[in-house]
Amino acid sequence: MTKSGYIAIIGKPNVGKSTFINAFIGETISIITRKAQTTRDKILAVYTDENTQIIFLDSPGIHISKKEINQFMLKEAISAIKDADLVLFLVEYNNSQMDKVNKKILDYTLSKNKPIILLINKIDKYKTPVKMLEAIDFWKKQADFNEIIPISAFKGFNQKLLLKEFKKYLPEHPFYYPTDFLTDKDERFIISELIREQILLLTHEEIPYDSAVVIDKFLNIENNITVDATIVLARESQKRVILGSKGTMIKKIRENAQENAINILNKNIKLKIFVKIDKNWSTVNEKIEKLGYSNKTDLSDFL
Ligand SMILES: Nc1nc2c(ncn2[C@@H]2O[C@H](COP(=O)(O)OP(=O)(O)OP(=O)(O)O)[C@@H](O)[C@H]2O)c(=O)[nH]1
Ligand SMILES: [Mg+2]
């Protein structure tokens, strides 16, 4: 009998959720940056071996804010918890405090009777093993976790050991997806994320959070892909920054995203990028839905 189930990765922004999933699967599925709130959508990443299939759900870092785009992101994270057979709760070595947000995530997950494994990430940053033992001790007192495992998603971890732990909590079930299935996201989504990744890496302040990327045209002829994409911004003044002096910024965004897309998708890709203003899009519900950010999850039992 095979084991197959859903594992949600939940935690505050920037703790390394996407890094962990990409490393576990061995592919670039989610974008990773130094900035908080990099992941916007619930992204499925599938691990398959002879007798186990794990459907990882990467989720946006939990950040509580009234802004509509943030409410969408929160719904994506909460719906991942609801879908999960097991929740991986990620915390970072240096924020191992039970702050309000972590407490909310934990209480909510426990109220849904989900098993929780606590992963204490970024242990490569510990100067001494004593610090790590202190962190483990601290978290032990916070809740009755099914397991507590320190890891470094960055420097590598013992995949075999984690797999063994995860499997304990997965139901016996036929595989949900074909054995070669990797993610629910298509090439259009991946290219739009690679563009957003460059915006996150190259611009600052509110611009990454007020940017969305839509794919207007996607043509694939014998592995030659032509893509027209538009960066949607919330304010006129942001356009100047995205274009840069003499168009240098948009050129850099386009070149880097195109190069990454070619390497990740292993296809010949020609990318064109346009820029458009959709005034205050990130704070207007109808506008974020039009840009593809729609999730009907009820947040009343979380907030
Ligand atoms: N030192 C160290 N850095 C790490 C580790 N794991 C992730 N990082 C870094 O932490 C930053 C955030 O990583 P992400 O994977 O994007 O974090 P996330 O939790 O998905 O963030 P959001 O999508 O914003 O919620 C990146 O700069 C990573 O390189 C780790 O084990 N050690
Ligand atoms: Mg992420």
C-alpha cells in the first residue's frame, strides 16, 4: 500500500519555507528572496518515490494586515492548513519567540487537530550548539509538537530522516498525481514569478508589494516560447523606478528573468515586458481578483 498526503509549510514571512520545499524536491518551484512576503500564492510541489507521494503546499508567510492583497495571501496560507494531513511549522533560529503571530498560527493549527512538526530553520546561523539546544528547549514548552527538528534548508538537511518522520503522519492512500508530476503551476505562472522575483531583488520599499505580473501572450512552438508580460503597478511614480534611468532597470529585470526562465524550463524563451498602472490595485478587491488573486476561504475562525 502506498502513502500519500498533503503537507502544508506554514510560518511567518522569510523563515525559509520556499527554500525548504525547493531543497526537498530538488527543483526551483517557488521563488526565494531575502525580502519578506516573497511567496504570494499557495504553490503545490510534489515529491514521489516508490511508495510515497507527498504534496507539499508552500504558502505565503503569515502576516496580518487589512490590505486586500495581504488578506488574499493569508487566505492562501490558512487554506493550506485546512487541506493538510500534516503541518510543518517553520520558525527561524533568531525569532524563536512565541510572538502573537506564531501563537495564532499554532493555536489555529491545533484547533484543527492537525499533527504539527516544528522545524527550527537556519541553524547554520547558530554560533554554538548550546544556542540550538536552548531553542529546542524553549519550543518544547510552547506546545505539544509531534516532533521538533532543527534544520538548515540552506546548507542541507537529512532528507531520509525527515521523510521517515513525515511518513508517520501520512495516510495510506493511492497517489494523487502521476509519478512525474511536479507542480500545479504552469510555465506561464513560473515565468510571471521569475519576473516578480527580479522586482523583489532589484527594487525597494513598497514597489515589490505593489507589483503584479500578468502574462498577456504565451506562444509555445516546438519549445520556442514567446512571452509578452505586463508589470502592473499601483502608482504612477512607481513606473519611473521600474523603468529606471534610460530604461536600465526594466532591461535588467527582463534579461535576468529571461535567463532564469531559460535555465529552469530548459526551453528557448523570448520575453517582452510592458508596464502599466492600475491605480491602488493592491487595496481593491475587484482589482486583485482580476489579476488572478482570488481565494474564498473564510478567515473568521483565524482572525
Ligand atoms: N542562513 C540561512 N538562510 C536561509 C535558510 N533558509 C532560507 N534562508 C534565507 O532566508 C531568506 C528567505 O527565504 P524564503 O525561502 O524566501 O522564505 P519564505 O519563508 O518562503 O518567505 P515568504 O515567501 O516571504 O513567506 C532567503 O534569503 C533565504 O536564502 C537557512 O537554512 N539558513
Ligand atoms: Mg516563500
